Amino acid sequence: MKKIILLSICLANACFAFGQAGESIYAISGNDLSLKSKFIETFPIEQGVTLTPYIFKKTETIFTSSTYGSFSLNFYRFKDYEDNPGEYNVIVLMKNGVNVLELKNSDGFEKISKYVREETSFFSVIELAINTYALIFTGTILASQPPMLSIVLIRNGQVKLVYNKPMYIKSISKQAGSFSMQLQANTLEYVYGNTPANEAKLHTIWWDGATLRFQ
């Protein structure tokens, strides 16, 4: 009972903080999850070169569900990309040993802990609700431009890339039943030392108790 009360308080605080503003980044109908194209851009992929065979780097277990089985990630480098930016170029999400989603990025994926002080590993995993998880990955910052922010949703055994846009992650706040992420869409340019020549375009992605929303 105490756990349920605490969860309700967390959700109430989230609703108070963000209200129902913004927009859900995907749509849900029953157990079906539909993507919204406005929240998904394609990864940069270098053309005219051979990227395969991929070079395997490591496997990392995400979690195991008594209902849906085990979920893990395989990380790879493109062929001849060892000296390029980023840690990996390919992330493969496996469900019970079967490939269910691939993320491929010529700019490379970077450790989220490199850019976000609250994080300690390569990616962030958040348990949003029962059988609902968000995986957060970031690309590499190149030429002072925002890297690709990728959010993979695992919901009732389904695996979908629900968000993929260039964004700096300013901070991540997460606890049981509560999650928010502060973002910046542009790079600040400065004149006369510390005086910014433009304004930061700030956004938030948060869990409202049912879906991830963007504002």
C-alpha cells in the first residue's frame, strides 16, 4: 500500500509540474503503438563506402521479464571505423536472442555519461511502468552541433524507436514512476566573451503516467 501511495504522489507531482501540455511522442490504441513521423529523423549514414561486416564489441543485458523474456543489446563498429568519433555505430536490441531493432549511425553513438553528469553508463534505462521501459541513447557531438537523441520504448514486449532527433541532453531526472529529461535543440553562439548571441531552444520530454510527452 505504501508503494502504491508513493507512486501516486510521484505521478501527481509530474502532472503538477508539466500539466497536460505538449504532445505525446507516439499514439497508443489498445496494445498497439503507433509512431509519429514528426518525432523521428533518419540517422546519418555514410554513402559510397562499405560498412559491413560490422565489428562486434560487446553484449549488455537490459532486463529479464517473467512475461516477455530477456532483452539485451549488442554493440558494433562499422568496418574501418575504429578511428572515427563515437564508441559504436550499430546498436542491436535482442529479445530472447532474436534481433528486433537496429540503430545505425555513421556519426557514432557516445556514452551518455560523457554528456550527462547524472548518468554512469553508455545508455540510460528507465522503468516507466509495469512492462514499460525507455532506453535513451545519444550520438556524438560533432562540429558543435547537437547529437542525435534516440529513445527506444519497450512496452508489453513491443520494441519501437519512438524518438530520434538532434538534441543536447541537459539533465535527466528519474525515480520510480517519474521521469523527465531537459533538452536543448540548438548550439549557443557567443560574442564578447560570455554574451550569447542567440537564445537556447529548450524542450522537455517526460512521462505523464501513460505516455512520453514532448514540449
